Amino acid sequence: MSETTIVDEPATRELAGAPATAGEHADLLAMLAHQRHFLRFTTRDLTDEQARRRTTASELCLGGLIKHVTVAERTWVDFILDGPSVMSDFTTMTEADWARRTDEFRLLPSETLAGVLADYAEAARRTDELVATLDDLDATQPLPKAPWFEPGARWSTRRVLMHIIAETAQHAGHADIIRESLDGAKSMG
């Protein structure tokens, strides 16, 4: 069985090389840390095989959800820094691009739960460090072309962070259902 330790890191801690956060920055980081904790908690005491197992009608598995949320958080942070050029133009994706995206939701045989959790922790550390150093949460970037974005729309850094929080919370809920279907364990209740 994989040994997984869940650590809920307070968002108000001092980050290496970054000032301690306060105010809205601290609130956003605290909410994100809370949602990350619930997502990670669903993987406690699981083997890699269990983290790969689908337990519902969907293609989702716990290891795949961790991978997807990691990629999503990393990509949105890159968007904050560099704009839409870091994101795919979904209108031009090929079958190979879609296949790679599908694999983002699976824990592949060459991957381990410990490995994807470590990658998630690194993405979280990077996000936390960035947020702690941001001066302007109102700075905006134009959204990339995608059928789910309004053409010409722009998102502020604040809105991107709220989107990361919402996506993490949504997938933590999915993970809770998958985990309960797997072995009856619950994150809450």
C-alpha cells in the first residue's frame, strides 16, 4: 500500500523568498488550501491500483483527478503570468491532442499515486508563492479561443484564482464519490 501523508499547509505561512500573505491574498490561499486538502484526503491509504480504478460510469479515477487538477492549476498560473499563449486553442486540437488530454484523467501504468501527489504539491507551492507576491489581483489577460469562453472575454487574476478554487472543489466532490464507491471511505460525515 502506498504511504500518503496529507498535510494541510496554512496559506498564511511565510513562503521561501515571499512575504507573509494577508488580506484577500491570504483568504484566496486559505480557501484553495482547504479545497486541496479535501482532494488529497480522498487518496489516503490507497494503493496505486486503487488510485487507477474507475468506480463510477465516468472515466474518472482518483489518480487521474489529481493529475487533472495539477495540470489545470499549473496552466492557469501560467496564464496569469503569460496570457493565453500558454493554453491550447481547443478549436485546432488534433486527435492526438485529445488523446493526451484524455490521459490527463487517468493514472497511467507508468505513474504512481505518490508521484502525482508530489507533482500536485509542487504545483501548489508554485501557486502559493506567486499569489503571495502578486501586487494586482485586478490585472487581466484575454481568454484563449475555446467553445466555453465568450469571444473577446478577459479574466482578472482574481477570477482565475477563484476558478482554480472552484475547479479544485468540484473535483474534490467527484473524488469523494469515487472514493466512497471504491471502499466506503468518506472525506466528511
